Amino acid sequence: QRKNPFSNDSRLASKPMHTHRGDPTYGRPPEGSQTEQRGKDAHSHVGKEVEELCLIIRSTGEVGEDGHVSVTFGQLFETYVTISNKVVGILLRARKHGLVHFEGEMLWQGKDDDVVITLL
């Protein structure tokens, strides 16, 4: 439509044709677009789920000698799965942000039930 001489859509004419690597807008939705807003909303929602997970770890876990609260993955899974089925994804996000620590790259129900998750 951008190249269509019969198009009266001025929104298309104002947008750049292509962005290139190194351009600050590369790989990002246009500012003010619904896509950008959906991304912000999703980021906020996941942040709230991470906070909720940390609160559950704090309430179900036990304080160790180092002062950190710890819980096993099996215990956390049984508690959190009634709230959300995304417990592993939320744990990975929390670890990425430095809020929790556990060994291994991924946790599997049954196999990793004894892995200790520490709230930092």
C-alpha cells in the first residue's frame, strides 16, 4: 500500500520503509501503537506474577542459616500450580532478574522436586 499511488492512507506514507540493525527502532513496534501497548501490558503482567511467586516462596519456604528463604521445587510446584500453570516460566524470569537462585537450566516436575529454590 505504501507504493500504491491510489492509496489515501497518510499513515503509511509517514512510516519509514525499512529499519536496519543499529537503528534504535529496529525490532520494536511503532511508538504509540497498540502493539507497543500490548507489549507493555504483558511485561507488567509477568512482573506481577514474579512478585506473587516471590511472596509464595517467602510464605511457604523456610529461613536458612544464611537468612535466605528456601523451598524445594516440588513443594513450590504443588502450591503454585493452583494459582498458575506457568510456574517454571515465572521461575526462569525471576532468576533472570536476580530474585531467585536454583541449580540447573530447567526444572522438571517429578525429576527436580528436590531442587532447592532460594529467594534472594
